[in-house]
Amino acid sequence: MSDPGKSDDLARVTNELSGTVRGTVFQIGQVNGSVGVGGHDVIPHDVPVPTGSFFNRVKELRDAAAFLKPATGPARIAMFTGLPGVGKTSVVQRAVDASNDGAYPGGELYVDLGFLRENGTTAVNDGLADCLRSLGVDDKAMPPTFSGRVNHYRSKTRDRAMLVVLDDVIEPAEVVPFVPSAPGSAVLVTSNHQLSELVVDQAEVVPVHPLSDEDGAKLLSSLCSENRAVEEPAAIRDLAGLCGGLPIALRVAAARLLSHPSLSVSDLVAEIRAENSDLAPFSSPKANRVASVFTACYNELPDAAARLYEMLGLFPGVDFDRDLILSLGSGTPTELRRALDALLEANLVLDKGRGRYGLHSLVRRHARGVADAADDAARLRHAVLRRSTAHFLRRCAHADLAAMGEKRLRITSHDEVLTGEPSPFTGEDAKKDALRWMDSERTNLMAVLRAALDTGSHRAAWQLAEAMTALYVNRRYLEDWVEATRIGVRAAQLDENLQAEARLCSFVSRAHSDLGDLDAAQAALDESLPIAETTGNQRLVASVWELIGRLHDVRGQHESAVAAYRRTIALFEAASDGRGAAFVTYFLGTSLLELGQPDEALETLHQAIGLIQAVPDQRMEGRALTAVGLAHHRLGDTERAVAVLHQAVDLLSRGDDHYYAAHAHEALAAVAETSGDTALRRDSLQRAIEIHARFGTPRLEALQNELNELG
């Protein structure tokens, strides 16, 4: 569910920053950038390294080099615009690669807005989060709201000049939030649009046109062989013209010639002209020709590769790994790997590195058009969506188990979903590997979830939405969480599963709360509680009451929170859910502490620690110890408070729960301030600052100021 205020927020931030940027615009494709690091030693270098043959673009590279020279004053913007597939990205990557290393000491950031936008994610908000991660901000410290991320980005980019590359921008408002604060910074933008508002704001636009037939012929000759050019110069030039001057089409044609040494260039030209494909992806007359180039190469694929090509065109996601190929296809693993290799050899599939593959946007449109034109198009589309949904549901269910443990409340029956399939996430790093996989497939998960609902796979849709919450709890993709829940709840309603509806609807209250929309959080809980109560599932009802208590705490209504938590504990105990009872006992203790009842809070927190140790859960035990230390402090027992807080720091640090260890250090500093122990206060603040600097949290500046006041 998209944030209803997102467009207003984006416009407001745009207006706030208007007048602070001066721009120059060049028209081509994809770019990378650099961003200042706000005084910390995290220097990103995110722009992809240029690869492959490259011709001409002398003027564009010369203009880009002049633009990228060290400068002073407000951040500058250069925009590269042109047709999709014309090579804008390659130009920008080469310009960045050749730029002066000393011009941007803050580093380079890269945001592919087209990739983020492809399946409906909140591209700008997500792009800001990715930039903040590159600048050292941990997910636990990520500001949940769009405006919070914009503000944090400004502070992180204020000290050192940075270069930022924004790929596939469609409107000026997407640019402004990424403009670094530091003087001398630069932003490179690629777009298929003219972005006239940037032009009005004194941005110079330099269009990048398709390669000339002569330059296209040079690129073809370098890709397939010089002998071809010598033997058939006229045919090479004709082939370049048929490719419309678009590098992607030129590479596909060259791959066809390389894989068929006996095929003459003239014969390939005749074949393409005979195709006269009506699958053209563009309205541009020159670009229309490329569909026939793709069709001619598609017709020469082995049957298995051709069918895989069609299936990839129908796959709702953006990129993929080999595991998806094995799930989509109906052949043996060896046959499917060979089919993928044939597509890679034909340049119809791109190897993106790190085991990820993808289709250029033009190729994807062509593949989808071929599939839609097939005699069995409906059956094929159904098979692709069914198999991809099953693949991501199984893998996501395994990831959920690895990240959240087996005792978590779930409505999904994993016996039904996994059917004995071994987990790919095992060993000491199972949780990290699971979350890393979910992160890499995040866009695909959302795309498949939407497709599952649209195609009537309602049970699989809500099961996938439930499993995806493991990612959202740990990575705080709050807008995604809200949107996935909207889809999951609708799917549960259509599947007539009240338990799934109540679980998803109630749990998303945490996302609404973090986004600051407490009314939406309350509405979700008000809607889900009566549904949960009709199911007879006591654990489910207890979980809703726990979330009601947590919302009361957020509102500062601690008495109401205490009442909700006590009711929750009774429900969890009746359902023999020791994990739930243990965690909520901790929340109860913290609420009692907020109410000014340290004696009762201390007793409750000690009880919580015993219950948590039986689960066990090291992170929650450390958090409870921190609260115990604060309770002793409220009771005036400084010595005991310090001892317990040191225990909390040690336990949380050993478990790599450094974010919560920082909270314990801050509690130690507060205790030391009261007792007058300046040495302990200074040491605790320094340790907290080290952690907050690593996580990039907004708390860093306040803590640093507090330390500075100590001298």
C-alpha cells in the first residue's frame, strides 16, 4: 500500500531545495554517483564498472569530463537523455570511471530508480534507504519516514563533495531528494524523458542519439570479427541500420553471427528484413526495427532455450538466479542450464554478476510479446505464474524459519508449503543468509505476490505475504510491509481464512506505528481483534492484544499498555506459548518502569529474564537486563545498576546485537551522570558513539555534543 502522503512529501522536499542546484544535462542512459559521508569514514563507490566494447560518444564524454572537474558552490546536475537501449548507462559509467579521483572525496552513490520502480516499490524512498546504507546507516537505525530519510541524507552528505548517479529518472521530483548537501557535489541523471522542469531550472540538455550506421558497423565489426567487415562491408552497414543504432540490438545480432560462423551477414540481413516483426517495443520508427532483430535470433534458439526465453518474458519479476530457472522449466537441471547458457550466448540474457541474471527492458518486452503470440499463451502464462509463486513461497518460508525461529506465531502450515524440502539456509549464518536472500529478491517477492493475487492463487498469496514479514521486521521496509499486507489481507479474505486475515491485519500495525500513522495502526487493530476472537485461536488473540499494548506504549498510554500486556500474558499462558509470554512480560516491565513503579517493574523484569532464558533468546535477555539496570537506578541502587548494565552490554555484544548494546551504554552514561562518575560517563558515551557511528543513527550528534560538554 503506497503512502498516501508520499507525493506531497516529495513535492514539499523539492520545493524546499529549489534554488540550491544548478544543472547541466546531457542526453544518454545510465549513471553512477558519489555522495559525501557526513564526517564518517564510510566512502561508497557504488557506480558499476563499465564493460564491453564502446564506440564514438566523443562529444558526450568530453562534455561529461568537463562537468565532472572539481568545482565549488552548490551541487550541479547533469542529465543524459535518449531512447531506451541507446547506451546512456555506458556513457555515464565511462565518464565516472575516467573522472578525477580527488574531485569527490565523499565517494560515489548509484541508484537505479528504474529497477526500484519496475514492480511498484516506492522508488525514491527505497533509493534513499539504499544510499544511507552505503553511507553506513544500519537498518535498525534507518529513519522510517520519507522526510526523515531526506533529512538524514542531507546530514550525511554535508561535509565532503560527492558524486551521485540516478539511473532511469522519469520526473524532476525524483532527483531533488538525492542532491548532496556538500559544496562541489555533482549529480548525473539518465532519463528517457526530457524533464523540462530541470531545463527551466537552467539545466542544459544534450540529447544522445542512436549510433550512426558507420559507428554501428564499427561496433558490429569489433564484436563479431574484422573479417566479416572486410568481406561484407555493405551488409555490415545494412545490419547496423536494421539495429536502429541501439547497442543492445547490435550485440544480439553480433552474438547470432558468432554462434553461426557459416551464416553470412547478408543472409542475416535478409532474414531480419523478412521478419517484419509486429512485436516492436517502441513507437519510434527507427527503434521499431530492433524487434525484428530479436525475432530473427529467437527463431534460431534451441527449443528449450526458446521456451525458457518466453517464460522469462512472462516472469513478473525483474531479475533472477539459476534456482528460479530450475523451478520455471520442465526439463532436467542439465537441460535448463544449457538453455540458460544458450540465451547468455545469444546476448538475450545478461549476466549481472553474483549469480544474478536479467533481460534488458527491450528484450523483456520482446520475449513477452513472443510468449503472448504463442498458441499456448494462456497455458504458458499460468504455468510461469504458478511455478514462480511456488518457488518464492517455498524459499521465503525457509527464510522466515531461519530468520525468526520455529516458535514464531504463523498461520501458514509449513508442512503443507515445504513438504519435506530441505532448507537452503543452515549453519551459523542461516539467519544472515536468509535475510540476504530476501533482500536480493525483495522486488521479485512483491511482484510475485501481486501476480498471485491477480491470478487467483489466494492461499499462496497470503502465505507469501506472511512469510515476507520476516524481512520487514528485520529490515524495516515499512511501505512494502503495508502494501504486502494489503494484498495478503485481500487474498486471505478471498480464501476465507479468518486467521490469516487477522494475523496480517494486526501485525501491520507495527509498520503504521513506525511510519507515525497511529490512526492507521489503531484502525488495523480495531479491525483484526474481533476477527481473531471468532477464530478460537488463543495465540492469535494474544498476539493482537500484545500489539494493542505496544501501540498504547507508543501513545504514552502506559496504564492501558499494562492492562493489555497482562491480558496478553494470560492468553499466551493458556495457549502454552512460553515465547510469547516471556517477551510480553518484558514489555510489561518496561511499561511499569515508565509509570514510575520501579519496584514492581524490577520484579516483573526478573521474571521476564527467567522466562526468556527458557526460550532462549539472547537479544531479548540483553534488552531485559538493560531495563533491570534502569530499574535499579530509579530505586537509587547505583552500584547494582552499573553492574547489571555491564552484564547487558556484554551479553548483547557477544550476540552481535550492537544496536541494543548502544542503548545499554547510554543507560550507563545516564546512571554515571547522576552518580557523578565522569570517567564512566565519558567511556559509556564514547562506546555508544562508536556504535551509533557504525549504524549511522540520528542519535550520533546529540551524544557527541554531550561528550564534548565533558571536555
